Amino acid sequence: VSFSQKTYAARGQEHEHPLAKQLFANMERKKSNLSVAADVATKAELLLLADKVGPYICVLKTHIDIVEDFDMDLVAQLQALAEKHDFLIFEDRKFADIGNTVKLQYGGGIYRIADWAHFTNCHVIPGEGIIQGLAEVGMPKGRGLLLLAEMSSKGMLATGAYTDKNVEMAVKNEFVVGFIGSRRFTEDRDLITMTPGIGLHASGDALGQQYRTPETIVTKNGSDIIIVGRGIYGPGKDVAAEAQRYRDAGWAAYEKRLAK
Ligand code: 5FU
């Protein structure tokens, strides 16, 4: 049986990686495969958004370097909200340098990402050393890495042999728990796919973003988690209502897949 035909609960029970176990259990508890992409510019906005969408998400995705008044108190408050609402945190950092440099960027600097983000991600452009560098920092802390096997934007260059290389590297590196991409990539380990570029209505934006529906991505392509940003908090939107709507759509798409 393909992993996409199994329940999140069963996959959690069988998974070898404690963080993946934790994620699947969380998804089952909350009946949610929704991650919200919290691309907002201030601490207050980020905390308010996290508090509003918290009940409906399994993962909060951050771009912490967007927040103009960042401080460590933001991290403490985000962690408290993660506890309150039962979600995990994914810092969408997209590391892309040599192993030694990403180690410093991941573990240190102003943001100390490895101290609070359950998941982060990287491009494998520099070769496998990037995974090793990040693993040296993240593994002892029980973190997990996603490889950018594909992107959602128009004209993106992560295709064909490059995508295949991502899959190859993921399969043999324990620290890797999954991918950013549009589909299920392999049956080799139960690697999780998270998909950005999800929208129920819009088809894209003026800067190359392309949107697909939960049905295409989850039911048809076998991806595990939908990542939604502006579809939930765009101008004039009722954030909690939209989060609930996307949570329901994502979960319905998953149930439809199981019933296939
Ligand atoms: F890796 C990727 C990708 O391929 N596409 C993306 O859109 C990441 N993203 C992120 O997902 C992007 O940086 C935003 O944080 C989010 C999408 O936001 P939207 O408002 O739903 O378009």
C-alpha cells in the first residue's frame, strides 16, 4: 500500500523519526493538514495571526526575517501559542550555502532558528554538505529538514534531474523528513510533502506565484500538507473563518484520497 493510501495516524505510528511521529499525531488530533504561511511584518501581527489560526493548523510557517521588530520575546510568545493551540513551527529559511556556513546561520545569529523551529528547509544546490551541516546542529535538538525538491512559482528551475537528486539525498539522510513540492515523490521512506501555492480562488499573483487547489495537490498528487498564506489573511478576510475553510478543504481532500 502506498503511503498516500494510509492514514496520517498509521503513518505516525510506523514512522522512524520522532518529529514526523509528532506531526502526524498532531494532524490526526486536530483533523488538519493545513499550515499557515505567516508572512507579516510585525511581532504584534504575527502573534495575533498565530493566535487566530492556531486552532486550525498543524504547522505555523514563518519567515522570521520579515519581522521588523523581532526579538527573542517573540519566539517565547510563539512557543507559548504553539503550546496553547497544539501546532509545530516551520521556519521557511531556504538555506543555500556550504555546510559550515549554514551551520552558523541555523544555530546562531540573531534568530537562533534551531532553538525554536521544529522544521526548516534548504536548497541542495551546494551539494550534500548542506544537509550534513544543518544536521550537525538540528539532529541533537530533534529537528527535521525539508528539501526544496520543487517550488510553486512560474518558471522555477527545480525540475527533472534536479528534483530527482533531491529525492535521492532525502532518502539517505536521516535528518531529512520531507520535501517542499507539489506531489508525493517516493515510497522509499515515508517522507512528507508540504505544498505552498495553495488557493481556493485566486490562480496566482503578479510576481509569479501559482495557486492550485487542495483537491489537486492532496487527493490527486498525494501531497500531505497544504501551505496557505494570503488566501487566509488577505485584505478584508475573516482570518479564523478562512483558516477553518482551508482546514476543512484540506481534510476533505485527504479523506477523498483515502477513499480512492
Ligand atoms: F518553497 C516555497 C515555494 O515554492 N512557494 C512558496 O510560495 C515557499 N513558498 C512560500 O509559501 C512563500 O515564501 C510564502 O511564505 C508562502 C506562500 O504564500 P501565499 O500568500 O499563499 O502565496
